[in-house]
Amino acid sequence: METELQKRIVINQKVMVGKPVIRGTRIPVNTIVKLLAQGMTKEEILEDYPNLTGEDIRAALTYVAEIANGEDVFPLKD
């Protein structure tokens, strides 16, 4: 069963060459995680990317955590 967070991440070859992105945007998951790793706060990211929500950031982190944990993650095409 797909969770609400998982529904926020999509892979589509026509969007960002198939990188996982936040649904309805061209913002890759890896961009969000990289910004957090560089020390940006959630609030700073939301300010710089007004199309994102806090839940989108949480979904990106959950997606990466599932991959790191060896889970199979298959987002739906948008």
C-alpha cells in the first residue's frame, strides 16, 4: 500500500530525465536532501522553493531513507 508521503514522489522520464521529483514540480528529491545536508533549514528551503510544502520535504527524506534501508521504492508516473 502506497502511503501519502510516497504519493508525493514521482519518476517520469520526461521530467528531469527520470530523476525522482516532488509531484507537480521539477524539484528533484536529491536537491532537497542535499540542501538539508548543507545546513539549510526546512524554513529556508520552503522560502527558496515556495511550491514545496513541509510534507514534500518529509517525503523526500522518507524516500531516501527507504532506499538506504534497502526498501523497494517505486513511485508512480505523474
